[in-house]
Amino acid sequence: MRELLRTVSRYLTWGDYLVIALVLLGTAATIPLLHQTAEASGRWAIVRLDGQIVHQLSLAQDYEVTVTGPAGETVIQVQNGRVRVLRSPGAQEICMRQGWIHKPGQVLICLPNHVTIEIPGDSGVDAISR
Amino acid sequence: MTPYTRSTLPEAWLLKRILFAALLALGIVLYVLEGFFPPLVPVPGAKLGLSNILVLFTMLFLGYGAGIFLAIARSILGSFIAGTLFAPGALLSLAGGLVSALVVALALKKLCPPLGLVGVSILGAIAHNVTQLVVAYFLFVQISGLFYYLPFMLVLGLISGLITGLIAVYLFERLRRELELA
Amino acid sequence: MRRTLSVLKIFIFIVLALSLVFLYLQGRVAVVQEEHYLLGTYFRIKAQSRSHDQAQRAVHEALAEAKRLSEEFSRIGAGSLGALNRYGASESVRLSDDVFTVLEAAERYRELSGGAFDHTIGKIVDLWGFTQDWDRAGVGRIPSADELQPLVEEPRQISLDTTAKTARLSSPNIEVDLGGIAKGYIVDRVVEILKKHELDSALVDAGGNIRVFNDRPRKVLWFEDRRPFRIGVQHPRDESKILGVLEIWGDHALATSGDYQRCFFADALKNIFPCRYADEPDKIRYHHIIDPKTGQPARGLISTTILAPTAMEADALSTAVFVLGEQKGLALIESLPNVEGILVTDNGRIVVSSGLKDINFPTELP
């Protein structure tokens, strides 16, 4: 062990130390990332069924996703960085009439089918009394 | 660092092949063995990367091309033996291993002298981890939260690069002395 | 000597790296958020604690309790409330402790509000079509005076026996619907459980019926991160807007009653159109907050938001104040300690109670 350490210290060059220092600096610089959760970005939509996350949708592409809940199928459309509900069971059609959402903190709620779609991020409020 | 190989090793074609085969076999064994142990830290793709020592060695003794070839062969054959060839993890490790080998080759060629084997090894380990992260991001989970792991990957790369680098330095010294004696 | 120095250098670097990890762990605050569907609405708990496990455990326990309670309070289900509605007119029905507690509280609020809050008008609400599964299949209708009159005039008494925890209804025309208060009660029970687990702070949101507490500010080394909860108040005529934001420190509850929550429109020919936030020209809005004295949707206010110490109180009072209207409603709010309110009238004025005079809400609907 002693011999190993001696050899090692002899063969760590100043360049090695520089690399180590730079990596530590890089780590320090990226540490704020740790305090962000997966939700912090805003270019994503989280689809929950009964409170469980079933999809994390990237808003970068255009496509449709179908979620099957207790009342039937909810069809979610992503287009031009926005999300809306295309079809969902329920007499009131509330979540369809809500239209497109794209801002962090916005939520689409399809109550009858237990589906929520949320653009994660800070909207400035923790909750809305409605 | 000037390649040691050309002047000191016997220029025999056969010896080179045998050495390469031995190094590759060792690399595969280390690669597979490492996969058996539970990960030291609960971060996907985090490994000590002992088989990277073999890549470093191959580059020093047999040239950069051989080292890169060894990195690819080790990943493919290793996953084949471990039975994970078609699992998503194999692709990650192949990409990580390849980019890491390229970075190590580049560092050896351009950045040594100021850098020693430890520094090169750290760069390689970090390249390995970050590549896995990027590939995972584009291929599998498109969640930005994946980069949450970045600082982890840097620290882990530092630690594993340090350890493998130190082992490499030690072994390299021993081997060099033996060769000089011989 | 030089060699030991180099070893020392490596050692220092490793210590540095470890201290970075330590710093991260220090400042980390675990936030656990879970959502469930209960009582026909979404039920969200967001808990903050220093330990992820602790927060997770607390939230799980709280959600399990909320789930259990939501079944108890189903007015047609297998629980004791369902039994009371089925057999309560002919015999005394033994109630579970939770149902009895809430029923007692409901009676208290009925008295306090002079009958504006009334939990016995389930049958009248049903006549309007605002049934339990309104969100799934609800279709509104305008009941005729002949249908309404007997139900409205019927004296609706509930006799409670506090020792035996039984209740009896004075008439088979009574249907007890604790929906206007049970949600608040469940929120309070959930908060109780979260507090028992010593969480730093938490927000419980049952479809806009909210309670928060902020017991301990989070700390990163010696920096205290003190931050209130910011709760928006829904704009009653524009779904995408809020009237303003209330910054809430400590432990408070909020509830809003609005004519946009469950409603329908009818034109002159009595054709029915679906509910929406914005008013429809030439159509009349019918909503689910029924004035027990007339059997008709309460008019005068379009939204009431109540701030109170408990979610149950906020829940019951928001309905009561909505029915009472601006003058009497404000008087009720001012007569109660630690209760404040934000009222929106049907001509677009926003009225706040005395304790909220310095919040920066607009005075007219924007």
C-alpha cells in the first residue's frame, strides 16, 4: 500500500491535478441541477391517471396519445409545443373546451376519466382556490 | 506521452497479437465481472470501469487503433457473454465505451505530457458517463430530469477515473520495469 | 516530504468532493406530491420534509385515510350516511364517528347561517340535475314549481343523539348531502395526519378546497428559506385567469363557491346548454348552489372565497355566504373570528372583508 501511494504520488502530474480541480469545479457548477426536480423544465407535459404518472410527453414533436381511464379513452394531442384534449368521455366536455395549454403550471383536468395533464413548472402560485 | 511500444517491445507480429488477445480476454472478464456486482451507487450506468484500464494499456503498448477496437470488442463480446446483448444497457455501454476510448486516445496524443495517466483516465471515465447520459436521453427516457444526474456523473467519473488511473500508473510502472529488466 | 505532500493533496481533493456531496444533502428538501380522485374531484397532497421517506409515509397514510373517509361520506353508498338517507325517516340510524361529527357541525352551520347553509336539500339539488355523478353524465334541468314546492316547504329536521351517535330524519323527503362540508373535513383530517408526522410544510388541495401549513422553514446551512404559500383565487368568468394571489403563512384554509363550478344555461325556450365560465348572451345560468328558502339557484353573488382556520369551516361558510348574498354574507364573516372573505357580485364588484383590506385585489372584475 505504502509503495503504491509512493508510486502514485510520483506519477500524478500537475496536469492531473488540474483535471481533478476542473472536474470538481464543474461539479460545483452543476450542483444546482440537483435541486431541480424532473419537473422543472416546462417543455414537458405530465399525464396522470388516478394520480399515477402514465406519460411524460415531450412537447417538441407533434403526436397523439391515448389514455384509457375508467370512463373510456382520453385522446391527447401535442402540436407546436402545446397540448390539448381531443376526445374524452364526459357530458360536460370540460377538458376539451379548455383548449390548448402550454405554460408551466397549466393543467387540463378530465374529471370523469380521472386524467390530468400538467405542464410542470412554476406558475407563481401553489394552488388555485376555485 | 511517447508511445512506449515501438522501441522497447519486440517487433514480433505474433507477440503483438498474443498480447492483444490476452488484454481483450482480461477486458471482457473484468467487464462481465463488474456487471455481476450490484452498483456501488444507485445511479444508472455508474460503474467503476476497471476494464478501461485495459483500453489504456492497449493504447500505450499496441497503439490507439488497437485500443479503440478493444473497447468496441469488449462491450459487444462482454454483453454477449453476460446475456445482455440486446438489452438497452448494452447499447449505452457500447456508446459510452467507444466515446470514452476516443477521448482517451485524443488525450494521450494531444494532452500528454502535461497530463498523466490519472488525468487521462478521469477524462475517459467522465466521457463514458456523460455519453451514457446523453444516449439515454435521446433513445429512451426523454425527460429533462435525467440531467439531474450530471453532477453525480462528474463526481463518480472523477472517483472511478482516479482509481482506475492510479491502478494503471502502478501497473504501467511495474510492467515497464520488468520489460526493461528483460 | 514531497511525496507525503502529494498524498495530502489527493486527500484534500477527496475531502472537497465529499463536502460537495454533503452540501447537497444538507440543502435537500424532499417534496412528495400525490394525486387521487376522491369525492368526485382531484385530491392533491404536496408535502415537504427533510426526509423523503418520512414525507412519503405521511402522504400515504393521509391518502389512505382520505380514501376511507370519502367512502363514509357517500350519500348513497354503503356507509352510515347512505343508511341514514335510506332508513333515517323511519328509524334512528347509528352513524360512524366521522359522519356524526360532520353532521353535528353541519347542523351548527345551518343554525349559524340562518338556514343559508343547508345539508338536507339533497332531493332539491337532485331535481336540478346536479347529482353525484354530474361530471360524468350530469344533465341539468329546470324543475317545475310543483316539483319544488313540497320539498322546499317541508320542514327538514334532523334529531341527533350525541351519546348514542344516532340520527333520525323528520321526513322521507330529506336527503342529507354532506358534500358541501365533508370535503373540508377530510382535508382537515389529512392535515392532522401530516402534522402528526412532523412535516415541514404541506398543501392539501381537494378540488380547489385548500389547506396549507408551514411549520418549519427549510434551511440550507444557515440560510433560512422562508416562503409563504401562494394561493390564487379563481376568476369566476374566465377559466384561465385568477383574481389575485393570497400569500399565506402558517396554517390556513381556503374554499371557494362559485356559480361556474356546476351549472348549465337555458335560453328562453328552455333549451339546455353546457356549463362554462363566461356568461352566454340571452341565456340564464342555473348553478348548483341552491337557496334552501326558494329551491332556486342563489342569486346576487357569483363567487365567494373564504379564508378560515379549518377547511371544514371555509367549506361550509363559502356556501352559506354565497346564499346569504353580499350584505348578510359580509356581516356573517365579520361576526366570526379569524374568518375573512372575498366576494364577487353579479355586477362584477369584488368585495373583501375587513381583514383583507390591504391585499392587492382589483375592486372590479378585470
